[in-house]
Amino acid sequence: MSILKSLLLAGIALASLASQVRAQTIYQGPGTYSTYGNQTYGPGGTQSTYGNQTYTPGGTYSTYGNQTYGPNGNSFSTYGNTTYGSNGTTSQTYGNQTYINGPNGQSRTCSTYGNQTYCN
């Protein structure tokens, strides 16, 4: 998993547990995500990545260095393998596993194998 993937995982998977990038995948909830080139197909619909922009059904995410800015004023900062979201989420990536913790004790684990990612 890339750092950007972790970054957006933190924001959305738990904004999706309240509503989060290998190419740049925004995890919008539990389920399976499949990435082919710049397209990702998952439970929340199709996502497309062009340069530093990721377009999702829920809005556009823009990444500049270690900062990502998303819809609704959310932002995410990545340092090493840890991402911090302005909404109180934190995610950590170790190998093919990403562990996401939300501000209200919510948690999610995403595992990546090839072009498939599985989130609980």
C-alpha cells in the first residue's frame, strides 16, 4: 500500500465507517476494491486518478507532497507510515496491511493482495 493510500484510507474509511491509494484508492466502506490502471471499482462506485487528483462519487481529493485535501474541508498529513486526519482518524500501514482508527473508537483493517484490497 502506498502512503497516499493510507492517507486517504484514514479519511474515508472512517469518514465512511463514517463514510479513504495504490493508484489512489479511496476506501468508502467495507468490501473489496479492484484497481486496474487509474480506475478503482469498489462498493462506493468507480474512482479515477489523474496526476494528483482522485475523483470519487463523494468528491475530489488533491495531494501535494505529504498533504491531501478532500471534500468537506478534511485534510490528511502523512509522516512515514502514519497518516493523521483533521477529522481525528489515524492510519498505519505495515506491508500489505493498513490499520485505521477513528475518533470514536471505530477501527478497520484493509489487506492488499495484487490488485485487490479487502476491507472489513
